[in-house]
Amino acid sequence: MALDVYNTLTGKKEPFTPLRPPEIRMYVCGLTPYEEAHIGHARAYVAYDVMRRFLEAEGFRVDHIQNITDVDDRIIARSQQSGEAPLAYAQRIHDVSVKAFDELRIKRPRTYPKVSEHIDGIIEMTETLIRKGHAYAGQDDHGTSVYFSVASDPDYGKLSHLNRDELLQGVRKDVAEGKRDAADFALWKAAKPGEVSWDSPWGKGRPGWHIECSVMTKALLGETLDIHGGGWDLVFPHHENELAQSESANDAPFVRYWLHVGFLTVEGTKMSKSLGNFVTLRDALKKYRPEVLRLWLAGTHYRSPIDYSEAGLAQAAANIERIENMLSNVEAALAHARTGPATPADEEALRAVQEARRERFLPAMRDDFNTPVALSVLLKMVGDLNKYAAAQPHKETLEKMRGEFEATASIFAILPEAKKEDVGGLAEDLMALLLDVRQMARTSKQYAMSDRIRDGLLKLGIVIEDTDKGPRWKRKA
């Protein structure tokens, strides 16, 4: 069945066909690490993580790149306050954020390219744009900067669907910086005193924001991407400018499908560091389990805004508890489940779960990653498995039903992931306690109790051996 995605460039849903299937080249705008990641970032990166997991489950190979904007005015300002070198400061903040993303089970991209590692490519693309008549050097208060000429690109504005008056809203209207037109934007900025800079044909300076992504995507993924992602706030000016300069420099389509994620808001206002209305991801993970945060974030369609809500998180926590209770019920039911041939009722129960995945879950995800509908199907499966597990289930059928559920839930990475060392230590302690209780029962000649413990553990696949050095246990082969 075909996958349809909403393409910001065309303003509509359209069939998704990568340039070189089954490979998908996906670039997602990463952090500008002047402060550590907040849950607004998590909203975006969980959305793309779910997309990636689903695409991989559909048989695609996703080559995912996510950049680090480690050259930025805010990083320079914060590093000066902390006394660190700007690039070292940015790396430290990014490392803290990535650890939080790991805890949230967000799969890492193939690499995190840094702006500071691609200066030569940025200079090269800037020279290409000048040579082709799309850029020019201009003098400002600090030296020579280079600007992209918006007038040189007749398609400028095609991503944001804005006219010239709308494009000029929010940009500086003066042209005193050496710009020929207020709408033109910087490719290379003359260095200010004391800030990080590099040598260039135009003197000491550093890259403009937009060209950084154009150069890194080309270097790591080629001239044409299958998917370019980011928040809705990046459509203009960032992605519009990326698109203009990339296609002007490369004479090739830049992105086939632009996918943008809605904001995470607090009482209707976008969560942002500048407004100070943000919750760091590390703090959120201290309060809520990763499964809860992921389920809550995935419960809203990726293109829609989601408002920070304690009630919504509480509901997500309750649903995670439902899922875990069901898995526990299934595990307990398997210990005494029927064997032998399956009955028509067993086959019907399995077919219902398989059809839910095949006919409702997958079509929802193939419809522009409609996670709210897909999750409603998943939670319905929880009820179906609970009901079947409580009704003298057939072992093989119940195992297959659990497998269908786990394959479905894996797209969202919300199943419990116990730490192996903790589980191992707890199992050892619990078994030692059981053996002590059994030994006490034998010593007091309560043989029925002793045998009950032994036989019950055997049903769970654990064998107790009585030796001259005392009892010991092992897993049944």
C-alpha cells in the first residue's frame, strides 16, 4: 500500500517515492546548543523518530543526518559568560542533550555534522553563488560580508508560499549592512571583534545561518534529499533560504518532500528558550518515564500543535500502565495456557489482532503518519489481548497475538525496557528468598509447601536441585 505524506512545498498530501528506493536520505535540522534541549525539541525529534522507525519497518533504509549549529551569536554570548571557548561550549551542551535523547529512545542519526567542520565547503558554495550571479560581496561596519540576492531567484518564496510583502515582514528593512535589498540574506558574515572566525576570500568571518545546512546536506547526502524536516517555524526564513541557495548553486532539485512538525506550546504560546517558558528534557525525564513522554507526544499528529498538559501526560501514564498490565497478564497466562490444536475461537482471536494491524494500524501510519488513529488501534489491541488471556488461552495463539502487538508497538518505542543488570540482580535476590522459604518448609517438615514451591517454579521454567551444599536453581533447558 502506498505511503502518502504532506509536502509543505506543494501544500498537499502526495505519494511518497524516494529518489533511489529503498534508500531514503533524510535530513533533520538539529540543535543550536546554547542551552540544553527542552521538551519542545523532544516533540520534533520523537515525531521524526517514529517516522524513521515506521519507514524502516516498511523496508526502507533511512540514512538520517542531523546537524549541530555550533556557530551562532547566542553560543558566543553564553560561552563568554561561562568562560569557555564557543565550540567547546556548544559541544558540551550538545552532549548533555544527546544523552537525554538517548534516554527518550530517539535513535541517533548516522552522524551529527558540525558547522565548524564544513567551513571550506561553505566558502566554496558561497564562491559558486557569486560566480553564478546569485550572490555579491558588500561592505558593512565590520568588514566584507556576502549576501544572497533574492531577486536573482524567480522561484524564491515557493516553499513558504509568501509574496514579497509577506517575505519582508520580520526582516530588517534597512540596507546599510552592504545589502542591495532588504530581503537579501547573509551567506558569510564579517567577523566582529573577539568572536570566533575563519579566514576567507572576503577576510575574517563566519557563515550565515542558512548556508550551513545547504553545505552539510550536499556533503553527506548529495544534492537532492528525499526528506527535509524541522519545525514549522523554520519554513521561513531558514528553509526557504536553504532551498533558494542550494538549487541556485547546484542546478538540481534540493528536497523532494518537506515535512514540518507543529509546535509544542504552553498555554497556547510556543515553547522556546527565548521566552523562558520551557521545561528541559532532562527535568521532564526525572518526572516522567520515557514511555510516557513518547506516548504523549505521539498522541498528537506531527503537523498539529501540542499543548503542554499535566492531564495529557497523566492519561499517557495510565495507558502505559494498561499496556504493561496486559503484558504481565499475558505472561502469567502463558504459564498455564492450553497446548495442542487451536480451536476456531482461538483462530478468530488471532485473526482479529492481525487484521487490526494490517487493515487499521498500517493504513493510518501510511496516511501521513497518522499516529493518533494508529495509537487508538494499538490500545484496542491491548483490550483484545487482555480478554483472550483471561479466557483459557491457547499458548501458541497467545504468543502470536503478543508478537503482533509488540511488532505494532515497536514503531512508537513505548514498551518497557528494564535494565538487564537490575532485573538480573532482582531475580537472584528473589530466588534466594524462595529457596530460603522452601528450605525452612522442609526443615519444619511442611513438605506440601516445599513441593508447591518446587513445582510452581518448574512451571515457570526454573529447576531446583537439592545438593549436599544446599539447594540451587537453574533455568530449564
